[in-house]
Amino acid sequence: MKVSSVRAAALRDPRVLGRSGESRADLFCGSEGENPLSRYERYRGQGSRFRPGWSEVLCVVTADDGTWGVGMTSHAGLVVPLVNDYLAPVLHGEDALETERLWDVMARATAAFFGATGVSSYALSAVDLALWDLRGKAEGRPVYKLIGGPTRDELHCYVTGHDVDAYQELGFEAFKLPCPAGAADGEGGVETVREAVATARAEVGDETDLMLDLWGVQDAGFTIAVGEATRGYGLDWLEDFVYPDSWSEYREVRDALPGVCLAAGEKWYTAHPFRLAAELGVIDVLQPDICWVGGLTPTIEIAEIAHTAGLELALHLGGNDSYGQHACLALPHHHSSEFYIGGAPPENLLDAYRGVPGMALPIDGRIVPSDAPGFGIELTLDQIEAAT
């Protein structure tokens, strides 16, 4: 079975993916906690200005017998030409079922000219996920069975958002708070964060999992201050607390907060930084995003890194798409699956978050992924064509 075509396109009609197309308020509420340039006074209060404006990507890989798979990722403006103009010719005529080898081919090809990380990693994700989806369909099995079978009956989800009372009413039993302030807010920002954590802890009780996401644009000093200020509230982890490649700051935070669980990885690309983090001993929970890190192939490698190093694995947005759900179900030692709600919680979760057709949604904080072939995504080629 040979690859006959690889085609990526920008998502134009999100309704095909079960989304309304209406924008929802961002969870970080425009705080300096999500502004990558907040250290510069002239850019403070302008965090939304620096968010990329490109849409999502749909990528279809088709084999010569007509079997096809679909993958998804972000940043269409840069990723679509990289897939169509460069990766597609590289893969044409290759064995479509040799997923691991084809990932290595793509990684080496991009590394030679642009680097395999960053934007290239998003392109690799889209193609790799499409190849795994194709392989599952060709073999008539769900992807989670291709990679070892289920290691649990269902996924335990935590929800990310501010309104923990409403999330409890939706059936969730574990919660992650977006950081309401950032390093540019100084000591007042630390107190703002402490108050938010204290309020959430009082609402959910002492025995409930509660995490804090600092979104990776902070500095070591602010993170250490937040870690010290929130020690008494039983946070399960502090997440993405310094810039993604600031290894000296990871070391500084680790040394200053020896008893605090630290998590990171959504902005790391390919398995290499995860291996380095494990070797340095600076992170306790590895958090790859399957649609950004390069796809399922490196995610499996990262799971092996976590297992060997005695670290936990918790996929970023692991409950928000079929790709993450299948990985979370199969990969051993996976902690829990994130379900991100981008705005005020809806009254009816199943109505508001229909998701991609075929994708499972949480019921009482639990997800049972589809057992249909591939990733269980119920899109037709006509629907994909209409959406792009």
C-alpha cells in the first residue's frame, strides 16, 4: 500500500468539525499571564495582539488503494505549504503503513533545511496522525489497539478553567486553573494568583486534584514566589512556568521548590526536549500535545522516556480530540486527560462541545474513546473538502 497523495488545507468552516464558529472568551482573560512580551512595558495589556491568526489544518493522506486518513494541527498559514510543497513529494510512493519510518524520513528531511521542531513539528503532526488514521482503517482496528491496546477502561479527565463550581455541576472531579496574573504584575500578581488558588481550593475541597497553569511565559522568580505562596493549598502541579527552552530557569525553579510537582511540555517539539528534561531531572510530569509535538509517533517515544525515568505522562488537551484520546487510552502510566473549555462553561456540555464527528465527549468527567477503525473520526472526504 503506497502513499498516492498528501494534501493539507486550512480549515474554513469549523461547523464541519462540530463547532459553532463563534469565538469564545479566552480563559486567561487578557491577563499578563498569557502575554509573551509582558516584560516590555510598551506591550503590556496587549497579549491578544501576539496570538497567531492562522486557522487549523486538515491533512488527508491517501493510499493507492483509496484508503485514506485525516490528521489535524494548527497554524495553517505556515504549515499548509510546508506539507503540500515539501513533505508531500517526499512521501509520495512510500509504504503508507510504515508510520515510524515515515516519521523519521520527514523529521530528517525537515531538519536538513528548516529544523524538525517548531513549525515543522506541526506539519509532521498533521501528516503522522493522518498516516496512523489510514493504518488503522487499513487494518480495521482503532489506533489504540495498534499501539498496544487499552490500559484502562475509560479516561479520567480534569477540566481547565476558572469556574470550578460550574465544572463540578458538569460532573468533573479534577481541575486546572489558568494563571490570572504574570511576572509583569510583580508582588501584586503573586497575591492575585494565591487568592485564585485559595478560592478554588475552598470550592472543590481538600481531597480534589487541583493544578495551576502558568502558560510558559513567566520567569523563574515569579514561579518560585507563586510556588511558595501556594504551598499550603495542595496543588498537584505547577505547569509551563518558564519559557519553553529556558533550561537554566527550569533548574532554578526545581532547586528552589524541591517539594513542588512541576509539569511542562506542551510547547516542546519532538521527543528531544523531553529526553533532556528527564536527564536533567527538572520536570515531574511530561505534557506533549499530540497535534503539535510531531504526532503519535514521538508521543509514544515520550511515553517511553517518562516510564524509563519514573516520570508521569499527562497529554496536553488529551481529552479534546480523538488523537489524544486514543493515545491516553493506550499509553501506560498516563496520569489524566485534560479537557479544555475555552470560555464560560456551557449549561449542556454535549450540546456546546459536539466535537469532531465520532469523537467521544466526557460524561461525568469520564471519556470512553471510539472503537471504530483509525481514530474513529466520522468525516467524509466531501465534508473535509467542504470545510477547507
